[in-house]
Amino acid sequence: MKKLSFLATLLLCLLFSVSSWAININTASAEALAKELSGVGIVKAEAIVSFREMNGPYKSLADLMSVKGIGANTVEKNSEIIQLK
């Protein structure tokens, strides 16, 4: 019973910690994007925000590749933590 309780607690901790790693590209600031996304500095993060402001919310991860300097590799590296909603 102790093992089951421990495993349940561990699973809950992992679920909460994973969700805190996610970043919503439709609401995040440039500073937050630069901090959280691998391979994205402040200049690219500002381009992500600018594109969002000019074109509306991102509907898919592929939309990110429309931003200058953001390619398939950057999207792929960050796909696990990017949220759209």
C-alpha cells in the first residue's frame, strides 16, 4: 500500500511539473518565450510576438515557421512544451 501511495504521489508531482514547463505562444511575452524556448533568444522571441500581433493567434506549431528565423528544427526541439491554447 505504501508503494502505491508513493507512486501516486510521484505521478501527481510529475504531472504538475510537466505542465509548468509548458508555454503558451499565444499569450507569452517575448521575455518568457526567450527564457523557455530552446534556441530562441530575445530577437526571435520578439519576432514571434510581433507576428502574433499582426496575424492573430497561432493555430498550429507549423505556423511558427512563418516567423523569420524559426525553422523546423526549432519547432521540433520545443514541440513538447509549446501550447497553443
